Amino acid sequence: MLAECERPGASIAAVAMAHGVNANLVHKWRARAAKRQDTAMTAPDLSLVPVGLQATTLTSEVTELRIKLRRGPVTATVSWPMSSADECAAWLREVLR
């Protein structure tokens, strides 16, 4: 019956009468079907898909940090050894205060 109601020019009342059902019941069925369809369309797919990863060895090629600071017309470039990154972060926090 719901498929019949979706046909162009179809009357819900006529479809309901043809099947001996109250038109209000058909309206309820259509509303429930539409709600289920909306829920199905908006529900995210939570299935997980396994992804194969190749094991890689990370080698640190970066040996220094390079920071470029600009204040107005003045530009300063600072190079800092990567082994002292924590000290660089502390220095940068002080400079940017």
C-alpha cells in the first residue's frame, strides 16, 4: 500500500479505501516509514575496517629547530639543537610573553 501511495497522482484515501483500511492508519504507516528511512540515512556506519600498515623505522633526520620571529619590521631567525627542544620551548614562551 505504501508503494501505491508513492505513485504520481495517487490519493492516500483512495488507496486506503481500495484495501479496506482507514486513511489515518495509512498516514501513520507512511510517517513511520519516513522516520525509519531518515534514521537509516543519518545513522553513521560504525563498522571498523582493518587497515594493513607497513612497519617503518623512523629515523630522525632533523637535528635542529629553526624558528623565524617577526615583530614589525624586525625579523629574527633562531636555530636550536633538537636535543634541547624543551629548553627551546621554555625560551620561546618567555619571548612571546
